[in-house]
Amino acid sequence: MAGFKFRKFKKSLVLIFVLTFFIACEQEEVNTAFKESEKKFTWRMVTTWPKNYPGVGLAAENISKLVNKMSAGRLQIKVYGSGELVPALEVFDAVSRGTVEIGHGASYYWIGKAPSAQFFTALPFGLNAQEMNAWLHYGGGLELWEEAYDKFNLIPLAGGNTGVQMAGWFNKEINSLEDIKGTRMRIPGLAGKVWTEAGGEAVLMPGSEIFTNLQTGVIDAAEWIGPYNDQTFGLHQAAKYYYYPGWHEPGPTLEVIINKEAFASLPSDLQEIVRTASRAVNQDMLDEYTARNNQALETLVNTHGVILKRLPEDVLKKFKEITSKLLEELIVEDPLSKRIFESQENFKKNVSEYHKISEKAVYEMRELN
Ligand code: CA
């Protein structure tokens, strides 16, 4: 009887020990998860825009603010304007090397490093903002972008869209292809190559340098964004002719680039917060430009006497022809560019069919008297 009691007592002891052990383990897991959720991260974001610049620059600030709020301060991102930490055109390398964790800019600044980067900002005569967003998020575009940036140790996300841009500011009239000859223009990416092929001379420089170079005659023309942003740079004080349509950038996407190791070091909820904040700002920026562009254009024309002009039909046709030729060359040289180009082209054809009887038909319908 006594032996039975002792065995029962021993059994209870073992049970208590085992239970205590499991409770301790569970507590340890809870502690680890708690510590993980309490861990704070401080990131630095370098950008290709001047500090606090309206629109594009504030998009970077807005991502930072949103991430901070959504994560209750667990991930803080300090934003640096161009030249504060690194020059505008070194943003890509700084994030790629891991000097900083995150960057904000435009992918077509990097076509010298990755030719396919062109497709993720805008293609001349290509997708508009609505179509770019649809291609990136529902048409396989983002996956192709991830593939293109993989070897640079970068994760890309869409981080803003300006909508259709303006063709740019000119110090002389463009009445024919002859007028392009010898014209030095600030125009990045593939469109710059088109400009050069058409007889002009393309120059790449960050936005902050446009005004001085245009005013002093270092360049004869410059494209930047559209009325809202161009007005803030005072470009109307440096050139009087303002041309449309934005053949070169029908719906340019801005990019968020994240160093892969930095991203991997975040817990999954913070990773999702970075993705969600970028996606929200991507759309928010388009909303802001849609709301502000026409108001700014009215001020430019009515108050500042800017002369608004349309590029001649034959000039646009020539640009289109050269674009097709250069794209053919690009996709022969670079297999990844070929896949991206085909994906985008197929998407454009597909979407355009419906947009003919929806978006386009609605625009036409609204013109009826
Ligand atoms: Ca532009």
C-alpha cells in the first residue's frame, strides 16, 4: 500500500516536472516572439529627389511616415534628399551594396547597369499609369522586376506614379524634325536614345540641376515631370515653350528599392508593412498629380505666359519609329529585356482592346455636345 502511494507520488512528480518544462518552453517562445515584436529597426532611405520636394520627394517621406505609424515606431525610416548622403545617381549602388537599407527613385536612371530597368519606369508610347499598375500587380510585371534586380541584391516595389508627363520645356519651337537637330535636351532612359537618334543630343542629370542648366544655356530643352512639379522648379523662368504630349513617359512608375539582407532581417509583419505602405503611396501620388496638374498648368499659361504647344505629328511618328527600332535592338542583346518587353506588349494589347470601348469611349462620350 505504502509502495503504491510512493509510486503515485513519483508519477505526480514526473508529471509536474514535465508540465513545468513545457510551460517554461512555451514561456520562452512567447518571450522570444515578444522580444522579436519589440525589436526596433532604424533604416536610412536615400532618394534621387531634392529633400521634401513636392510630389516625388514627398512620396518617399510619405512611405516613411506610413511605415512608422503602421509599425507603431518599430521601423523608422529616415529620408535623405539627393546629395545629402549620396548623390542622386548613386542611390542604386548605395542600396545594392547595403550602405543604406532602402532607396526611392526611378528605375530608368539605371539602364547603364541593367538595360531592362527601362521597362519598369515607362516605355515611350507604352503603358499609362493605370495600365502600369495593373501590369505590375496583376500581369506578372513585379515578378519580372524582382528577377531583373535580383543580381543587384535588391527588392523593387512600385512607389509612385506621376501619370502622363509633359514632353518638356524648350527654348525654341519644334516645328519639324529639323528643329531637333543639335538640340541638347535633358531626357533620361530609352527616350534619350530616341532623341539622340533623331538628331538631338540627350543629357542625363538629376532634377535639381535642370533649372540652372536650362537657364544658362548648357541645355536647350528639358523634360522633368508635369505642370505641378515643373512649376515648383520654376522651369517656366528658364524656357517659354511647354510641349505635349508626353510621348516618352505615358505613366512612369517610381521605385522603392530595398537591400535584400535588410529586408530579410525584418519580421514578416514589418515586411508586409513596407510593401503595403509603398503600394498605398504608389496610388496616392497619382491621385495628387491628377488633382493638381491642371491647376498648375492654368497658372503657368495664364499668369506666367507660358506657350503651350503640341509636338508635330511627323515628329511623334518619327519618335515612334525610332523607339520600335531601338527596342528591337535591345531585345536581341538582352534576353531578359525580351521577356519583359513581350510581357508588357501582350498586356498592352489585351488591355487596350477593352479600354477602346471603356476608357477611350468614355473620354469621347464626354466631348459630345
Ligand atoms: Ca520625366
